[in-house]
Amino acid sequence: MNTQPILNSFHAPSAIAAQPLHSIIIPNGNRQVIIQTDQLMCIEGSGNYAFLYTSDGKRYLVSKTLKSYAAILDQLTFVRVHKSWIINLNYLQEFCEYDRSLKLRGGREIAISRRRIREVCGILNPLVKCA
């Protein structure tokens, strides 16, 4: 019996990318916590760790890089705005191009890096006017 085609389908990045990610399972002490991606407000990177902030005000520390989350999250909903931040556009409340900052629901303010301001403006272009 040849299992190679089945194994390839599990490891094919295109097969994984085609499926939208609806939840993330993370370790929290001795338990596993399931976070729905629509409840994930933003992710803050800190070296080889990341803090996941949820809409209910909780913060989870995980031992994964921000780059690994950027690769698996929906690119239309989650945007990397800084080397240390990914935001969920569904929680965006204010955008100030002049001082390159965003404000999320709940009051969290996040700076947009100079390097990513054009990309962020391109994404927000249908909503706001960017120079």
C-alpha cells in the first residue's frame, strides 16, 4: 500500500494555506486553551515568545515567534504593522497616519513602523485616505 500521496497532502503548504484558521490551541500550565481567531485582538512578539491578547482582556504567553503566527493567520484579517506586532483589523478603532499609530478596541495603542506604513495604508486604503 502506497501512503506517500496521503503524507504529501498533510505536509503540502498549499493545502494548509487553503484552509482558513478558525482557532489556535496553546498550552497554559497543565491545560490546553483554545482561542478562536475572531477573539484574537493582537499578538506582541518578544524574541522567541509571543503574547496573545484576546477580546476578553486575557493575555497568553507562548513560546512561538511572531513570524510563525504571521505565516498561519489569515492575511486579510491579521496584519503585521511592526516587527513586534500583528493586529486583527476587526478590532481596529482608530488610525493616525501622522504619528503612525493604531488604536484597538479596549484602548491598546500600537505604533506602526516606518517600514510598514505604506503596506498598512494600502490595506486600509478603502477605509481611510493615506498619503
